[in-house]
Amino acid sequence: EGGAEIWECAIDLTAYLQRTQKANNLRVLELGCGRALPSLWALRHGATSLALCDFNAHVLCNITAPSVLREQTQSSIHFYSGAWGDSLSNLLTLDHGGSFDLILSAETTYRPELAQQL
């Protein structure tokens, strides 16, 4: 839902990261990534791994992944779709040791009824 758009908060978060954060050698998790603009910034600035999570598998497969994978990087990149909870937590622990240096989320949901699914 809505993951195909680049929302204002993702632009603002990316600008904030540009001003205040260094991404070199960071392990980054973005929840509700959609088009993953903040994660793309991190990738371009030296992040060593990205875990990109969005509820919408269609957006991840058809918009996010092609955009991120076009970056030609040596970074480890994983994509996860579906509801958050134990299964996502288990996957993140298996793939990344459950540890991240930077966790990002921007306008993850705007409909209160969807929050429970996350």
C-alpha cells in the first residue's frame, strides 16, 4: 500500500541523513522501505549491508529491488516482505545477527488500521 510513491518524509529523512550521518561501514535496516530512498543514500555512502523491509512484496520486487540492485555495489542486500513480527525477527537474526547500526523508517503507514499488521 503506497510503497510505489516517494513520500515527503523519505525525502526529508534522506536530507537529514546527508547533514548529520556517516554511512560508511554501517549495517542498515529500513522498515517500510517502499522505494528505499534513505537506504539508497546509505548505500551510496558506504553502508556495508542493507535489510529492506516492506509489507508489499509487489513493490519490493518490481520497484525497490531493481532500483537498489542497479547501484553495482559490494554491499550485502536483503529484501523482506510481509508483516513484521517473529518471522521477520527470526530472518533478520539469521541473515544479519539481529544487529544493525542504523534503523530507518519514514511514513511507514498512514492508516491506523494497518498498524496492527505491522
